Amino acid sequence: MGEGAKKLLSQALRLPLDERAELAADLIASIDGQPDKDADAAWAAEIERRATRALAGESEGRPWREVLKRLDPERGK
């Protein structure tokens, strides 16, 4: 990291938490590029599909402990 970036980081770390979070999100967004315009609609449709299946009893689901154990064996004990 160059000196300019180190100085900027030092200044950014003195910001309140909410401002640091917003700055971090903006920096990451600048790397990711333009958001997919259809992503929100696709996620909403997927959530609706899953909710409909669950409410109709077509989806078994899993107990939380089982899912947690699969994702993080240490915490799922």
C-alpha cells in the first residue's frame, strides 16, 4: 500500500462506524462495477418460489442445528 493510501486509511479509521461502513461499501461497489439491474427481481422471485413451496409442504427444510453443523462444525456442536 502506498503512502497516500496509508494516510487515507488512517483518516478513514477515525470516522464513526456508520461512516466507515458506508465508505467501505462504496469502495467495494466501485470494484464490483455496475449492479445487475435484474438481480433484485430475480431474488424476489426466488424467495417467493421458496416460500410458496415451504407453505405448501413441498419443502422439508432442515433443523437449524443441522444446517449450522454443516456450515460450521465447531459452532454446530
